[in-house]
Amino acid sequence: MRVDRWLCAARIFKSRTQATEACSGGRVRLNGGRIKPHHPVRVGDEVLVQKARALRMLEVSALAEKRLSATQARELYQDHSPPPPPREEPVARRERGAGRPTKRDLRKLRKLRGQG
């Protein structure tokens, strides 16, 4: 089975196009090596997927041709990923119900963020 089809069926990516682009872009590795979208995947293979926020380390435990429901898709792999890093708190927060920021407020925010 093709690795891009498996990634879509396992709901790692929302579409097969995204899975294909990730494989072509080098963000998916199979057993430690870079692969192309048409590379075959087998039960027992280790798949590393670099997503925007985290690295996912998956072990293939079953194959599926078509996209499955979320509960069935979780049975296609075992997740050995490290926990994601904690999210950073925003620099400045506005009081709830304070309304839209004025030009003066926006200038202060830009200065605080170092953007001007």
C-alpha cells in the first residue's frame, strides 16, 4: 500500500494531497529514510511525520485503503510520539469586553512585540 494513502486513511493528514506534498517535501520518513509518496508501507514500519507543531512517531499496526472513522483510524498505528511542547502565553492580553483597540493601543502593542 502507498504511504500517502495510508497517511490519509489513518487521518494523519486531512487529505491525500497534503500527505503527498508532505512526502515530497521530506517531512515524512519511513524507517529513518526519506521517501516518495508512492513508497510502499508495511505492518511494523516506523513512520516519522514532521507537522507544524510536533514530531509524530508512528508504528504501522494495520493497513487500510480508504479513509476510516477516527476511532478506526487510531487502530492503524501505535503512537510513540513525545508529548508536545507547552504553548507560549501571548505577550499582551486585552481585558474581555474592552472593545476594539485604538490606534494608540495598537502602537503600544507593536512596540511591545518589537515590530516597530
